[in-house]
Amino acid sequence: MASRTPPKQLRKEILGVFKRQPNKPLNHKQVASTMGIMNHDMRRMVMTILEEMGKSGQLESLGKGKFTLAQMQEERVTGTIQVTKFGRGFVMMPDGKEVSISKGFTGTAFWGDTVEVDWIRRGKRHTPRVSRVVERLRKQYVVVLEQVREYAFGYPSDQRLHANFFIPAANLNGGKNGQKVIIEMVSWDDPNEGPIGKVVEVLGMPGDHEVEMHAILAEYGLPYAFPDHVTAAAEAISHEVPAEELARRRDFRDVTTLTIDPADAKDFDDALSLKKLPNGHWEVGVHIADVTHYLQPGTVLDEEARQRATSVYLVDRTIPMLPEVLSNDLCSLRPNEDRLAFSAVFELDNKARIQGEWFGRTVIHSDRRFAYQDAQDRIESGEGDYAQEIGTLQDLAVKLRARRFEDGGIDFNTEEVKFELDEAGKPLRVVIKRMLEANRLIEDFMLLANVRVSRFLAHPKTTEGGGEKPSRTAVYRIHDRPDPEKLRSLRTFVAKFGIDMPKITGENAESALRHLLQSAAGSNAESVVKTMAIRSMAKAEYSTQNIGHYGLAFPYYTHFTSPIRRYPDVMVHRLVQHYIDGAQSPDPGSFMGMCQHAGNMEKRAAEAERASIKYKQVEFLMTRIGETFYGIVNGVVSKGLFVEIEENKCEGFVPKDALPHDHYVYDEDIQALVGARYGKSYAMGDRIAIRVVAADLAKRQLEFDIPEV
């Protein structure tokens, strides 16, 4: 074992242990344990290296076999910082390890910035500090102005930003007291003083619907409108498709084709066709808008789409990835119009097993546009136009779904919160949208297309050991297996609901989670169990390195079905055509960078969507202060409870001091607040009565208390 870890590499890893704990004396056993070294010979080597590093001056010997970091190291590390409102920082390194930064040593870094960390000597101790900001997370910031004489202070809307801005009179640019504005940072030279900002756009007064939605987009660095030159480029695209282009495509215009989408959808990026074959099998076409026909590489349209990477869905609007002439017209598979598509066509037998497949460019003609509820009515009644076709597609989809779950797929479908708004954007009511069979029908065929396209792209070859290895560059949607330790914690957590989750081993993660969700289905704990299960899992991401998709139980998976709203799908379409044309596998390097960018933008878009929903939840309950509701505890921290109201899914916080008749102490093992005197507890999953006591729109926060019984 010792021979497999060269001393040079071991020294570097040992030094890393000391740098992460710069003030803590450590002996060779503590260092070895931190590194996961159990082998006796390797532990002796660690002891020898510690002594050598003590003699060389890298470490300082404290006697009795203990050492500490002896001097500031020239090597510096770079990571992403989170700064609390109290000024303490935590820097996450690329390897997943974390460095804690004391208050006063975070420099001029804001939450989310990429920073460089070094160590400075303070007496006999070495303290990590932010030596410089490598890259700002934001280019712009949203603040509320407080004018003092000629100048003003800017108070950030994002509660994660711990410092206020100073805005000189010359930088106000029309901004007035109390207004919400977008600013840019001019400079921040001294961490003991606030950063200097300059107003670049006045949004308006806080509380106005349009102001707040625009502010949320700016807060997360998301675009609000298309630049004029991009809009002009889109409008210049010809609406006529040359005859020679149609001739190059497989023609599906005479095959029954349907779209099934939300009732309020404005773009239709997928359609299904159905045809009975002479051998009794079914030909199902999954037709996706051929965005790449209009979005040519290197154009201003392509560059804009690549930068946006995703459409953004706020509570009341969609900020599209593509200009409207593309997203809602040329690339939308509207009924009764010829449209260009990129298709995955499958021959399925009556058990929904694939007997053949074809990928390529097509021309289609949608015969009917269905809303989900319309399609659901035909599934349930078997009556209405195209009821037979929808019934056949439903039968095949159910069989595809059953096979996916048999293979270990996990059903994480959750309820979706929607608001009905008046003309001024004020929330009238909350609508909880649930998955219908019609939704699942579309989902099952989109999953089928994504899986088979991914396998086509990868073109896997069988290895000597009997496994498979991709033989060419592809873009994957990957999802790593959950951390077994997190699953063990989850098992302990759900036991208090009387749910028996199998003991976790290295082999049973899929079946254990599936068993858990099945056991919780229909119970009061179902929502909380799903939430905790999702928290225990890794996040899905885009990559050129395939590790499979754990949650869906697919060894190969990609995103092919939504190029109107996701740039990775555009990349996938181009790669499919590239290989259809017989071209060689391209270098994966450039694709990896675009995968990372798309993942970052996807995360920002999701955070902005949640912020807009949270804003409307707070606005909705502002008129119901003092009212009592029943809710489910879905989070417990040392300072109080997070509770989600059952009837409208609005979430608020109950401070610990608002819990009646006792002093409550946080018990981390059972994730509960427990009364020190009477023993009453409030824990995850509990159903409790709460009263709305405060609604802070600026912070997007609701505060509840527990009404006296």
C-alpha cells in the first residue's frame, strides 16, 4: 500500500490537513485518521514525514509528537465563499472540502464570489484569510436607496449580502430615496468600509409587481429583455422553408400527430405521432422542434442563447431563451401548420418493447393541440376526438413506466404551486397543480427519447470485463448515487414516523429509497419524507463524463426534448446530426465548459423562480395577518421551525421564542425542538396549528407563531 502513495503526494495531502485546521495541534494518528489511513505501515510513514516536515520548517513541533502549521505557505487555494450576515466566511474548495474564515478576514468578498485564500501568521497561529477576489458572482446588485443629503446608501435586497453600498451624489443617476435600483460596484478597496456603487437603472418603488419581478431577475444575474440586434436577427429569419430542405427530411405530415401541453402554454416544443404498422407493432414518433435549423453556430442568436442557457419561469411570466419569433412561432409545433422537427422514432410492440428506432430531421403537421386536462378526459372516458390514439399512447406509456420502476427508477413527482393573479399582479388565490396521467404519458415518451438518443450519441462499446464504455463525445444529464451516510441519517429520521427503511449497504441504495417512498405514499409524512429523500441525493448536472442517472435508473441519459428552453438540448441535436452525417467524434473540452455554464444558469433560474413564488406567498398572506392555519413542519433549526401551510403551500418561520409554555432546545439527532421542562417536541413532519403574525415583502419572509389552545 505504501508503494502506491508516493511520499511527495503524501506530503501534499498532509500539508492540506494542517492548512484546513491551521491552529490545531495534530499528531500522526489524528492526521492519518483525517486522511482515512488505517494501514499500520502507512501510519508510520505519516509519522516519519511529520518529523521531516518539522525539521524542514513546514511544521512546528510542539513536543510529544504534536505538530502545527509553522509558517505561511506560498501555496494558495481558490474556492467559492459564503459569508454570513455576521461576517464569518466558509470557502468551498473544488475537492468539496471547506475552509472556515473568521470575521474580519473575508476581505472584500460577497456571498458567492470566487476567492483566493492564503494563511497569515498571528503569533504562533496561522489564520486563513481572503487574499483577493478572483471573480464576482454578480456584475450588478439590486438595492433600496436611503438618501442622506446629496449621497445615498444602498441596502441589498439579497439578504445574503452582508455589506451596504455607499453611492456618491454623482453616481445616483436619477435614483431617489426609497427606490429600488440596479447598481454596479465601482470599487471596494477597504473591507472596513462599504463598497462604492453606481446606479445603472432605476426600477421603481418596492412593492410594485413589475419592479419586484424585474428586481428578482437582476438579483440573480438573469436577462430581462433581448438586445435590439438579437431581436433584429431573429425577425430577419425567413418564414419560408425551401423545397430542397423539405426534400431532405423524412415526411410525417400524413401521420396522426398530437401535442399535449399545459393549457396556458405559448410554445409547443414536442409532439407525438402514432401509426399502426402492418406487423401489428406501433410506430411512435417523438418530434422535437428543430431549433438548430434556425440557430446556426457562431451567429448572434446562437451566442445569446448559449449565454442565457435556459428559459426562466417566474410566477407570472416566462423569460425565454430564444426570441419570441422563434420560441412562439417558427420553432413552436403549432396545430394545422407544417413544422420542422428533429425526431426520435420508435417501433414498439404491444408490451412497449423497442423493436427498432430511427433518429433524424423531419417535417410534421400537428393535427390537434391538447391541454393536459383535455387529454386526461379522453384517457378517463375513452371518448372524444383522437381518444383511441391517446388511449393507445397511454397504454404504451404505462408499460414503459412500469419497466422503469422495475429497473430501480424513483418517482419524486411533487405538487406544483401556481398563483392566479389580477391585472396588477396581486395574488388572488393559490392553485396546487398535481400530476395527471396525461402529464405522465408525455413524460414517459420524453424519457424514452432522451435515453435512446443518449445511447446513440455515446455509441457504447463492450469492454473486456463485460461492461460498456462510451466510444465518442456526448453530452449527458448525470445524477450521482446518494452518499450512504446521508441515507443512513435518512433511515434514522423516517423511523420516528414508523417507516422501516432497509439497512443501507453499498448495493441497495436504489431499492431502499424506492421502498421508503412506497411506504410513505398516502401518509401524512409523504411530503416531508420526499423532501428529506431529495435532500439526501446529489443534484443532476450536465457533463461529457457519463456516470448514469441514478434517480431515473438509466445508465445513459441526456436532454434532447426541449431545445426551445434549454441550450444543452441544442448541443445534443447538433451532436446527433454530426454523427448521422458520419463525422468523427469532436474533442469534449469545449462541450464540458458549456455544460458547466448551463448548469450554473439552470441553478440561477431555479433560485429566481423560487424567489418569485416566495414573494407572492408573502404578498398573498399580507392580507391574512392574524388568521390561523394548519401546516406541516418541514424544517427544524436551533432558532425555530419552518412550517408549510397545507392549503396554500406558503412557508413561514416560527421563532423558538414563539413556542408556548416552555424553553425549547434543539435535538439534532431527531431534528426536533424539545421542551426542557415538559418534554413536548416539535419535529419534522408534525402537523401543527400556526398563526400568521408578520409578512416582510422586502425580505420575502413570513413569520408565524403557535396560537394558544
